[in-house]
Amino acid sequence: MAQKQQKPQKQRPKQKQRPPGSEVEMTPRPRSEARAHRGSGQLDGCVALITGGDSGIGRSVAVLFAREGANVAIVYLNEHDDAKETKQMVQEEGTRCITIAGDVGDERFCKKAVEKTIKEFGHLDVLVNNAAEQHPQKSIDKISSGQLERTFRTNIFSMFYMTKAALPHLKPGTAIINTTSVTAYRGSPKLLDYSATKGAIVAFTRSLAHSLVDQGIRVNAVAPGPIWTPLIPSTFPAEEVAKFGSDVPMARAGEPEEVAPCYVFLASDDASYITGQVLHPNGGEIVNG
């Protein structure tokens, strides 16, 4: 039976966290389990490495991948409580999970994360480049060189680092999935550097797809709209958090569990004829490109 469409959610309580934020402190908690999604073995025997896998979209992707039979390696910065909770959720689906803490903006760490995944599971089938950070500013003159470099290093440099480290282990039929954003298509006046990195991810995805197509490795992306994750209360003022997502046609923010099935599809053989593309779970916003 199809899942009933959710009604627009009322305003959330005003809330504020320190970056990078934690699901444990959010009210209400994001929905990640997607209980309406029944596993069918689409990823049986696969191994997936997910950056930013401790919470938000990354957590839901980890849970659904596990439900489809995949073992999962979760990479995260320092949100240890969230990572521990996600690991437990994955294990409850009947597969194995390891957690790896560190900064994806550091190329050496990315190499170590891939090496640890290979050592633990023996192979790698799906790389999900999902980790990101944002720092809203009122105008471009407020964006320091330090912030600019940090945002690019986490959001797009990391994808180069992780892909370079993973590539020797990826065989024909494997997949890379990158998380971009609706802001890559419509822009965001208070997220100039963040939006720029998300635009870069679209170009990176399309270019990498062409680069790896002869090796049988598919590369695609997902461009979520406003999704209820720790990134929101940890970066936006409490007043904006309360009405977050109300400006899209569906008049509400999406839940991580409403985005994660896109990643399952792109990781599976159902997407065997798809590469260089972007899926748009964004609550009805019309985007070009």
C-alpha cells in the first residue's frame, strides 16, 4: 500500500544549537526509519561508505541501505552520540556497521577511512559523498577567507578526496552518489559559499560520470530541498527554524526518510542505465538543469 502523503507540518518550536548540531537535541526528531519502505534485497552483499552518515539524510540512507542488505561504514566529524545511535539502527536491520570519526576535508583522513572500510569488509560497492556544512551570512563581504575555504574543503574537496581514495576499489557495476542541493539551481542569498559548492557538485557529478563510464562505474547525485536535519537548527536563527520549509509548494520541510529512497534507487541495479543525473526530492520546487 502506498504511503499516505503527509500533511504540511505546523511550525516547529523555536530552537538553536551549536554547529554541527545533533539529532538528539532536535524537537521534533527527524524521521529516518522509513518504515513503509520494505527491503527487497536490492543491495545484498554490498558495502557502502557514507560520509555525514551519523544523522539527517546520511542516517536514513544508512538505515535503508542496511534494510536492503548492505553493510555500512559511517564517516562523521565528532557527533559521537548520533553516530552510536545510527550504528545501532543499522545493526537492528541485520547488517554490520562501523563508525569512523574525522574531518573529510583532510585528504589523509579520507584515505584512512576507505582503508578502514576495506579492512573491515573486504570491498566497496557504493560511495555516498554526503557530508556538508553551511554558514549563513547576510552578504558576501561577511564571508571570511577562512569560512570560504572551510566550506569548500568540507563540501566539495572532500568528494575529490574520497573518490580518489575509493576508486582503486570500485569495480564495474559499483556506484558513487553525491549530495548536492536545490540551492545549486535556484541560489540562496544568505548561503553564497554553500550554494557555490553545491553547484560545483553538480558539475563534478556530471564530469566524473563521463570520466568513469568506460569503467562501468555510475555517478549520480541527489539535490534535496528543505530537509529537517541537524544542519538547520545549528545554522539558522530560531525564528527561521520554526518556519523552515514552509515556502515550497508542499508547504513543509521534508524528512530524511523521504529523501533516502533516492539513494537506494541510484545505488541499485534498477538504476543500471542512469549516470550523470540528479534526482530532486524538494517538495515541488521547479528547477532547470
